Amino acid sequence: MRMVFLGPPGAGKGTQAQQIHEETSIPLLIMGDMLRASVKRQDEVGLEAQGYMNRGELVPDEVVIRVILKRLEEEDCQTKGFMLDGFPRTSQQAQALDKHLSQCNQQLDLVIYYSLPDEIAIQRLSGRKICRKCGKIYNISTLNISTDEQTVCSKENCGGEIYQRVDDDPSVQPKRLAEYHQKTSPLLEYYRQKGMLREVSANRKVEEIFSETMKNLKMT
Ligand code: AMP
């Protein structure tokens, strides 16, 4: 199965995608994580991307397209399909993905759009913290966890440090949301017209969102 997850920052795409990945073993490609790994390594992509990321702006299309297409060519994606979280985010990226898939005689099966009002997205981003070691996402508003006091990951055998992403800082959030509305939200219509879009309200409990997501997967 080949899937794309769309929605504003803070909609919980990553949490959902991770759970589906654990349930189905479909390869999960998280664009933001791939870029953050490059920044950490300070490789060519990372050096180019980090300024944009810290400012909450989108990294140039040609950079992210190059990174994702290379990953999609790997064996696991070719045999098992993929779930894309955080890509595409612009029309140019969506077109590059379509072109790549049609060259491989493949196509997307499903695009899930997690809708969420801006004010809730901002509230969630402000309360979000992440484990540096395993990537588990903690959130006061959705998971009912008091992250202010919690500094260490509670996942079994982890104990990694919990931190707040630079771009989750309140000063950067308006820019990220503006980028989303201006550049990413036109993709909703693009995929709606292709009959691939399924909307799931993300303004609910994680378990409810997950069960509706799975229903959509099973119907495809
Ligand atoms: P995320 O973890 O998905 O919120 O992404 C973090 C940041 O990485 C974004 O604010 C962008 O700067 C960059 N980024 C992630 N995915 C893309 C993409 N598809 N196109 C451009 N920039 C991206």
C-alpha cells in the first residue's frame, strides 16, 4: 500500500503513522526526521536545510524531492509500499512524486488528511516534546501527560532525554502554519480531484483518530 499523510503541523500525523507502521510493517518515511538526521550529521542536505527548518520555512523542493525519491527506490518501498509523513508539501513535490510513481508503474492508494483548527494546532505544538532516543511524542493536550515535570522517556528500555524542538517554539509556529496554508493546503484539492483523499478529524483522542484511520485503510 502507498499512502500519504497530510495535515497541519501538530495534527498528529506522526503519531498515527507510527502506530500504523507498527501494525502493518509498511515502511514509514518521515520527511522531517530524515532532514533532522541530515542536520545532525551536518551532511550536504543538512547544511542546506537547517536554516529553513529553524525559521519554520519549507526546505527548497529540489532538496526534499532528491532525498525522498532516493529513499523510495530502496527495496523495502518497492516491495511493501510506503507511508509518507511530511511529503509532499507543495504542488511541485506532489507532481514529482506522481511522475516517479508512474515511471515505476505504481500509484498512490490513499491520502489521509488530518484536519485540525489552527488554534488547536498551536496549543498542541506548544505542549509537544519528543524523546531524543526513540522519537516517542509526548503531549500535554492529547496524551494528558504533564511533560513539564517529565524529562526522561517512559517507554520500556528507553529512558532517553525528552526535549522541545526548536521549531515548536511559539515564535516559529505562525510561520509554519502560514507555510502550510499557503503551500500545502492546495494539495487537498489536488488529491480530492483524483478521488484519493479521506478526511479524518484530528481534534479527538489519539485512539479515536487511529480507529478511523484504520477503517479508511481497510476500505481501500
Ligand atoms: P516536520 O517534522 O514534518 O514538522 O518538518 C519539520 C521541518 O522540516 C519543516 O518545518 C520544514 O522546514 C522541513 N520539511 C519537512 N518536510 C518538508 C517538505 N516536504 N518540504 C519542505 N520542507 C520540509
